[in-house]
Amino acid sequence: MNDFSIKESAKSIFIANVKGGVGKSTLSIMLARALACNLPPQNITVIDTDLQRTTTEFLSASNPEINIEFVPITPAFENTNIALLQQFIKQNSFKNGHIVIIDTPAGTSQRLWNLVAESYCVLIPTSLSNADLAPTESFIKSMDKVKARYNQVYPHLVVCPNKIPFGQKDYSTMAKRLSNHDVVIGPAIRDLASVRHFYNGNYKMNQSENATEDFGRFGDFVNKFVVKGELDKIYHDSKNNLNVVPFSKNN
Ligand SMILES: Nc1ncnc2c1ncn2[C@@H]1O[C@H](COP(=O)(O)OP(=O)(O)OP(=O)(O)O)[C@@H](O)[C@H]1O
Ligand SMILES: [Mg+2]
């Protein structure tokens, strides 16, 4: 085994859901910030594909040391920019230890989903409300079908419970609903006042223990299971190739 094989390979992580307003951009920003606590910021690239530019605007203001690329995927330029996005991901795939986080717009774009299906991992934020869970479940079903059709374990699908009311301990409804799908449930992120403060320009967050705790825990989870490849081991060891692991059981 040479040095190169010991190092972590580059990984692309899409943040996606057909449903709007579930926290895709917030998770993209906060995940990049959390990972930058443990990884050199030059190893992290965030690609903002949403014309709204939320991620670009706020992450460049809060963490200018993290690389950000703005590649809007709009119906008018869909083909050109998806090809560009594909090129960016490919370029970064040659850099060992590099993490590419891609924030995506709400809605459906078959070409974009085809690209998402080629990635390493998809983080799917959703609240516990049926208004979010129903479209989230159908999104997961369509991603699952693609994986099953090609008999592939990638991308790992990770559901990220977001905007969870304080004190909520019971995730059984969600876990039950997703139990027939090939997904992992990541650690929950609560409905945080500090997220609203962040968008009002309070980028520090060090005095806010709740946000530091929730996004810190989420970053640790991604670091262990995605960046360091623990999910691969779970798949590898699993006899039936199914990785339904409710990680947030004890949150
Ligand atoms: N954990 C959280 N706590 C409190 N507010 C949150 C949380 N996550 C997201 N929000 C708020 O929810 C709203 C939508 O979040 P965000 O823009 O990240 O969603 P999105 O999925 O990217 O939306 P879009 O589909 O429009 O791109 C924002 O006002 C954001 O401040
Ligand atoms: Mg967004």
C-alpha cells in the first residue's frame, strides 16, 4: 500500500431535495464551516448551483477562506452549467482529501439528478412535517431506484432532520416511514434562533451553544461517516447491501 492509497480520496457531497425551504443552503453553509474546523479550508470547495445565491453570499461573508464557486443551474443554461458543474467535480476528484459540497435549488431537473446519482453522498434535509416528509420520501424513492437499477451503493443517501422543535426526542414516525428505503438518518438539527441571527449578519456563533452543538455534531458525523468513509464499511459488511441505520435514535 503506498502513501496515496492511505490518504482519503476526494468526495462530492450534494445537498438536495425537491422540496424548497427545507434548509439545503443553511446546511451547505454550516457544514462547510463545521468541516473547516477539522480540515484545511483549502480542501473544501462549496459549489452554489442556486440562482438565489444564498450560499455564495453568506458563506463568502462569514468564511472567505473557503472556496466558493457559483454555477447556477437554470432551465435556460441547464446543459452548459451542468457540464461545467460536472467538470468542477471531476477536477476536484483528483485532489486527495478534497471535499466538494454542492448546494442545489429546489425543484426537479432530471439532468441534475443524473449528476447527483454519480456522486458519493447526498444529504437530504427535511423537517418532520408531512408537508416536507412526503416529497422527501418520493425524492428518496427515485434516487433509490437509480441505485437499484445500476446495483450501486453510491450515492449514500443521508436524511438530515432539520428545524426540529426543542425537546423532540421521538423520531420513530420518520424512521418507520423511511425504513423500506436505503437511507441513513443523520443527527438532528434543531430549530435554531442563531440560524436567523446568522442571516442577520451575526457570523460568529461562538456564544451560541445550541448552534455550535448541533452543527458541530453534524460536522463530526459527516467527517466520520462520509469523509473518513465509515458508511462504505457499513455497506461492505452488510450482507444485504441495505444500510438503514437510524443514527439519531438517541439525540
Ligand atoms: N436549523 C434551522 N433553524 C432555524 N431556521 C432554519 C434552520 N434551517 C433553515 N432555517 C431557515 O429556513 C429558511 C429556509 O432555509 P434555506 O434557505 O437553507 O432552505 P433551502 O432548502 O436552501 O431553500 P430553497 O429551496 O429556497 O433553496 C431560512 O429562512 C433559514 O433561515
Ligand atoms: Mg437554498
